[in-house]
Amino acid sequence: MKKSTVTLIIENSKGEILLLLRDNKEDIPFPNQWYILGGSAEEGELPIDAIKREIKEEIEIELPELSLHKVYNWPEKIEYVYNIKMDLDLERTPLNEGQKLQYFSQVEIEGLDLGFHDKEIALDYFSTRIKENNNEMRSSWKLS
């Protein structure tokens, strides 16, 4: 059975998403690279509980209700990607793992080398969000 991982896309009011710069330790995967917050689900743990636990461990945030954005079936794992819109004050957000938190735009992410499958996830998220925004605009035009 494949392992389960969880990821949380935190989008701010500017449409940027939050990334964490991993520690620069040779014994971890993708050291000193940016990635989307998250981690592995523990045995028997539901993905929603896993992402809430991971975010609490990483940045000490108690999460409200989350939306499941997408589930990816990678060759090596199943990845549950959640999303939430939230403006965090990064100067005041505790950081228990990694070196730094920073919000990035789609254009900035296109130029980064992200760990794991996170670049693909981030760009897919931006693409989906653009389609949703276009559909909302078309719906509002029909109402007018």
C-alpha cells in the first residue's frame, strides 16, 4: 500500500501561495529547497487530521475548516492537497521546521525549483483557480 502525504496550499489575498524553505541538512530530502507545507500521514490517520497536525507542528496554527483541492496518485504515494485562503503575518508566525516562510506568485513559482511534486501541484492550483475565476465571471455576466 502506498503511503499517504498531505499538503496545504495557503493562499493570501494577493493570490500568492505560502512556501517554506526546508532546512539545509544533507540527511533530509530536498534540503534548502522551497516546498508547500505538509508532511506524511501517520498509520491510520485521516488525511484531514494529518494536515491539521502537520501545520500545527510546523507553524503552530490551528486550522479551521479546509477544502480538499485535489488528490494526486503519484507512483510513490497518494497526496491529499488542501487549500485555504489566509493572510498570515510571517514576521509573527512561529516556524518550528525549515528556515523561512514566504508567499510567492505564480510567476515566481515558475522560476523556482521546488521539492517533491510541489511545483506541479502549485502550478496546477493556479491553473484551476484561474479557470474557477473565469467561470465565476461568466456566470455574473449571464446574471446581468
